[in-house]
Amino acid sequence: MRLKDKVAFISGGARGLGAAMATLFAREGAKVVIGDVLEEEGRQTETEINETGGECLFVRLDVTNEAEWQQAVASTVTRFGKLNVLVNNAGTCRFARVEEITSEQWDRDLDINAKGAFLGTKHVIPEMRKAGGGSMINIASVAALEGNIGTSCTYNTSKAAMRLLTKSTAVQYAREGIRVNSILPANIETMMIAHFLEEEESRQDLFNIIPLGHAGQPEDVAYGALYLASDESSFVTGSDLVIDGGATAGR
């Protein structure tokens, strides 16, 4: 098993990409902790993993709250003894033009997407140091690479911040055995793009910009995260893994 004896913490792990990663990581031998504000869905994912032979713990976590991060990390170490893998996955997205966004919405989006990843990184580093190293994975987006008429400036800006947080942390902590990488997904069938997939015309418009001709699945991102979490990627840090069906390759 590719993650045997590892302990992984996944923020935003209650559903979607996070739940897919939690399920796969557990299947590959990791002990998994899910942190999320969605308590009912988080506990359901926890139960499903435990009932299928995995080991999973759900903790309530608002990623914008530093005290809750401290408690979540402490709960992880108390339960499983260490922390080897962090996936900063919790996020939010809105669709609005610059002049339609309030300052409160700007603050909220950057707090969840960027500050949340920063707080998770900050409070997991000491535990990874104790463990002799580890792997951090930030779930950013191809929106970190380019402007997009379909998403808001808050989303692009916050995901770009995550991408540079990745590179800065990777350089600073490489000599301590802590690797940090980003995954930049797009066109994955989650609630974030569900409205594009409901109508056949908009669905085809989306598929037409993807060279592979179809949307990706949460498991496509989960397998990328599995590689970065495992020792197979021991010489990979500060990198971007784009998982978008080739959509940005020709732009």
C-alpha cells in the first residue's frame, strides 16, 4: 500500500475532491483525518471509510480560525501519534465581476482559500518536523495561472496566493524533509461546476474546450494527490501538477 504507516489530514474532506482523496488515502493504508465545517457530511464520510476497513477521524474545522486549526492538529496527533501528510483542500468559489464583489466577499474568499491554507501549513510544520519530514499538498486551480471570464477575481487571486505559498514554503522547508506541492485542477465534476453540466448546450461548450473531450472525476485529482503524498514523489517539491484534461496546454 502506497501510504502505509502515514497519517494524513485533509481539510474540506467531507465531500467532493476531499472525500475522494480521503477514501483513496485510507484504501492505500493511511490513517485519515477529515476537517470540515460540514459536520453531517463529514461524519458520513468518516463512517463510510471506517466501515470499509479504513481508519478515519472527523473533526470540525473552520479553516479561517487559527484556534480550530491548533485543536485539529492536536486531535490528530492525540489519536494517531503523528502527522505526515497535509492536504489544504477546503475552498470556496463565486462567479461575479469585479464591481459586483463586496469587500466582505473579498475578505471571506481570501480567508477561506488563502489564509486557510496558510494556517494549516503553519500549524502542521512542527508536527512534520517531529516526524522527520512530510508532504503538503495545496489544492489550487488553473485559475492561479490565468484570468477567467467565468470565475471571480477573488477566486483567481486566492488560488494564485496558494500557488505561491506552496513555492515559498517548499523552498524554506526542503532541508527539513518537508515537501510542498500544488495541484491545479479544472473541469472536475463536483458541485463547483454542476451548473455548467445541467444543460446539454453548456455541457458541450465546456467539453469543447477540453482536449480530452470530457470532464474529469474527483478520483483523477485524488490519484494525483496520492502520488504527491507518497514516497514515490520524494524528489518533487515546489511543483504544480495540472489536472485539467489538457485545457490549458494550448493557451
